[in-house]
Amino acid sequence: MYSIAIDGPAGAGKSTIAKAVAKEIGFIYVDTGAMYRALALYFLREGVDGHDRERIAAACPDISVTIDYDEDGGQQIFLNGENVTSLIREEEVGKMASTTSAIPEVRAALLELQRGMARSANVLMDGRDIGTNVLPDASLKIYLTASDDVRAKRRYDELTAKGIACDYDQIREDIIARDKQDMEREIAPLRQAEDAVLVDSSELSIEQVIDKVIAEFEKIK
Ligand code: DC
């Protein structure tokens, strides 16, 4: 059984790359950020303060997050049985996910689900702590990053293409704030695992990054 971990900051292109590589090599793609986002959606709906550890910890046992796959290998995410895949991409949900993912009980609720998936199939899992914490023995670890400007620009272009009005400076600020929060939390912070291959995608096309990850996998296969 093989497992590939791709970690890195917000907007580095992890999910685009992970999805494409998984398809190419026939692995199951596991988007762990989506799991944290599903929990965050629950807390937003309940009107819970994202920093209220006591209330959040008490709610965790009542929440079930499950994953299923459509025919194209697309991950569908369910919150207490409701398919919330299309509801978790909002910036507000991402921000809440970054805040609530710092709470130990939230991480504990998802850790076994993530490890269990890697035990039952060849997986390519992306997130913040996959190589450092979830799958420390992953067959291959990639730390995918890009400069703040490039990440903000990509996000700006993505939103503009969807017809959503947005402000570049605000996006850049939000990305930096989210990274800081993810890197400075006490439990399973975002950092490059010692044995991870660093890929800086600032100057690379999507195709080039995909090829690089596949080439790294070919080396260890
Ligand atoms: O990758 P994303 O934007 O969907 O992730 C949303 C948030 O979830 C991210 O800011 C931090 C948290 N997260 C985490 O703590 N650990 C992971 N393995 C994946 C995501």
C-alpha cells in the first residue's frame, strides 16, 4: 500500500495538483481540508464562537463527517448525512476551519477517519499535517508552496473568473493571516516534514508541478 502526503499553505494549489496526480496514478484523493471545513460549517450554523473550546469539544461527539466518491473519483463530503460538498468552499468556512482546527478535540475527531482511509487503499492525502502527523510513514511527502503574491494572485483570478468581486490586497492579507494561524497553533501546526520534498510552484505551471510530483513518486515506487 502506498500513501502520498501533500501539505502546504493556503492557495498553493494543493487540491488541483493532488486531484490530478491521484487520477493519473489511480489513487484515492483525500481532501482533509474539506473535513475540517464540514465541521466548521456545523459550528457556523450553530452560531458557535470558533474559539469556544468547551462548547466545540462538547459538540464533536454529535457530529459525523463521512466521505464518499462519485464515478469520477470526486470526493463528496457528508455532515451528519447531508451532502455539504458545495457548501464548504466559502471564504467564511475556510476561516472558521482554520480557527476550529486548532482545537484538539476537533483534530482527534478526524484523525482516525484519515488514518483509516490510508489503511484501506492507496491514497493521496492533502492538508496541513499529513506528512508530520497523520501519516508520518507516508511513502512520499511533498511540501507544496508558492510566494504570497502568487497565491493571492491565483485566488484573485479564480474569484474574478467566477464573476465574484474581490480585492487583491484583502485576499493577500487573509491568506497570510490564515497561514499564520495554521503555522502557530500548538497542535499539529503546518510545517514541512523533515523528509518532505519541497516544491515551490511560484514559477511553475500546473502541468509542471503534476509532472514533478509524479516523477518523485516514480523514484520511490
Ligand atoms: O486546505 P483548506 O483551505 O481546505 O483547509 C481549511 C483549513 O482547515 C486550514 O486553514 C487549516 C485546516 N486544516 C488543518 O488544520 N489540517 C489539515 N490537514 C487540513 C486542513
